[in-house]
Amino acid sequence: MAQSIALDGPAGAGKSTIAKRLAALLGLKYVDTGAMYRTLGLACTRRGVDATKEEEVIPVLQTADIRVGYVGDTQHVYLDGEDVSTLIRTDEAGAMSSKVSVHPPVREKMVDMQRKLADEISVIMDGRDIGTVVLPNAFLKVFLTASVEERARRRRQDYLLQGKNKTQEEVEEEIRERDYRDSHREVGPLKQAEDAIRVDTTGLSIEQVVDTIRELYENRQKEAANA
Ligand code: DC
């Protein structure tokens, strides 16, 4: 039986860092679903499409060849055969992906791809709707949060590494905007599943968060073995 983890939460909660560590520790395949929306966002940028208009996004969705592959344990995404894994990491691509992800046909296709990736093996999948829509029967569901201030502090550090200097207020505003859009779309909004365990990472180190979730997973395994 697959024993997959659904890891949801807002932008900047630390999902991908935590998921990668847990994947290595627990022997799970890491699936980054945001990367798929980002790749579609990039396809829209390249074709000069207005990502807020569903009728403009649909032809891109139908014709862009978006694939997910693995090099060792690392997920890569491909757009029309080109490895765009690094190109999709900009904040422009992040904003674009948030816009394309509101359209129902986009979500339908992505959810389908994501379920196929988790078909036969245990995965740790991070996103916004994994516990609610993509893997409703996940073995463990975790909803990772942190305060807006803390998420903005972390994001500012990332920006500094990219040579960008933004104020704390600017980054907090960006995060609030993204949270609002991600939580208020009609299909697959960012929302904690009823049976998800909430882990607030404000003030915690990466190791502390990893340990907390590993413990939750191992406890679930014990429960399942005794059931
Ligand atoms: O996790 P991320 O920042 O790479 O995600 C980029 C955008 O993709 C995010 O703003 C919302 C969207 N997304 C989504 O709608 N559903 C998911 N499962 C993952 C990401």
C-alpha cells in the first residue's frame, strides 16, 4: 500500500525544503506540484498570453508539452522538451503560475498528471490542494503554515541570494496578495483538509519541522501496523 504524504500550505511556509528532506529520510519520491503550474505560466509568458484570461490560457494548455521527469531523486520539469527547472524559479514565474492556476481546466489537467505520478509508489507531494483534491486518501496530511512576517523574512533572504533587495513591507504585501488569490479561487483553493495536521513553523528550525513530521509519519505507520 502506498503511504504518501500530502503537504499543503501557503507560499513561503517552507514546503519544498521540508519535503525534500523528508523524501530522503523516509524513502519517498518528492513531487513538487507548483513546478507544473509554473511551467504552464512560463509557456504563457513565452507566447505573450494574458494568464488571467481562461480563453487565452486554454490553447496553451492544449498545445504546450509539459512533462515531469527525475534525474536521480531530483524532479525536473520540461516544456516542449526543454528543461526549464531553473527558469521557472523567478518571482515573475511564481506570480504567473498563481494566475494560470485559477482556471478549472488547468487544475483538471494538472491534478490528473499529479495523480498518475503518485499511482504506484509512495510520494511526498507539496502544493495547495493535495490533501483536499489530489490525494484525498493520503496516508498522512500536513498543513504547513508560518506567520506572514516570518514567511516574508525567509523570502527576503532568498531574494538577497538572487541579488534583489526588497523591503520587508514589499515582500509581506506580495505574500498577502498571493495568499489571497490562492485561497479565494473557486476550484482547488488553498485550504486545510479536515483530517490534516497543522504544523506552524514560525520560530522553528528546518530540523525541528522535519523531526515533527517524521514523528507524525512513524506514528501513523505504527497505527496502521496495529490496525
Ligand atoms: O508552490 P509554488 O510557489 O511553486 O506554487 C506556484 C503557484 O502554483 C502558486 O501560487 C499556486 C499554484 N499552485 C496551485 O494552485 N496548486 C498546487 N497544488 C501547487 C501550486
